[in-house]
Amino acid sequence: MSKQQKHLNSFSSHVAELLEEYGDIKIKSMFGGYGVFLNEKIIGIIADEELYFKSPKDNLVFKEEYGAEQFAYEAKGKPVKMSYYKAPSEIFDDSTMLKKWGNISRS
């Protein structure tokens, strides 16, 4: 674990541990949350102790198949939606689902 990785909260450290079997995982502090990088490519974000996976352009599989909530933040009093979708809680106990979401995010 790099020096930067040592400053993660327990949830972010747990996410890193779950994903490390799929490649070089780095969790970087970004904008009050964390970016999740696999082999130097961002695949997700962590905000408010929730994991969101990046959805490839025009791919709504997370929303359509899982009903996943889209990540949004407020700017100038208006919600701004980003192409990241909240991972379901069961993903932390289901390595097949975790791998599927990770693979979709890398495409």
C-alpha cells in the first residue's frame, strides 16, 4: 500500500481490498471523496461511504438492470448528475457481481 493509500478511511480501504485481485487498485482523495482507479483508469468514486461505478458512455446497464441510483452533487443550487451509479449493498458479498460491475466500468 502506498503512502497515499495509508490515509484512507475504513470503507475506502475495504473497497481497495475487495478490488485488488482484479489489478492495480489505487484510491485517491478527490473533491471531498475518493476516486477508484484500476490499472490507472478511473472506474468509480466513493462519496459519503458509498461506492459508485463509472458507467461507460451511453451504457445504462447499472440503471436498467439494477435500478442503481445515479451520483449527483449540487452546484449553484442545482443538482449535477454524473455517469456514476451506486453499487448495490450485496456487491460486497458477491465477487461475481463485483467483477461484472468492475468490468463494465473499464469498458
